[in-house]
Amino acid sequence: MRVVRLVAGGLTNRQVANRLFLSRHTVDAHLRNVFAELGVSSRVELARLTAVHLAETGMPGTDVTEGTPVGGS
């Protein structure tokens, strides 16, 4: 979910990898799996689904500049 939130927030795979101390290839693999599981084919679709999910569950998003929760209670 951390990879998805950061990608949905607009970070590149390389930026996500650096932020989470992962290899870029690990981020690529996670995204391929998530795309297949959710049936999406673009980062834009993933971002939309993530926003809907966060809104429906009331979970705060992530400020990609600081990596801290945004919104919520």
C-alpha cells in the first residue's frame, strides 16, 4: 500500500524506491502485481482508485513531500 500511495501521489518508480529504500525493480514488480490484481492499466487509474478507496475508508492520504499522513481525524 505504501508503494501505491506514493505512486498515486505522483512519484516516479525511482523516487518511490529511494523513499522506501527498495530497488526500482522491486517497485516495478509491486506495481505490475497491483495493476493485474486491480485490473488497471495506468498510473492515472491507480491514482483514481486509490483516492476513492481512501475517501471511502476514511483513511488519511500521504503527503508525498513529507511522507506524513494528511487529513483524517
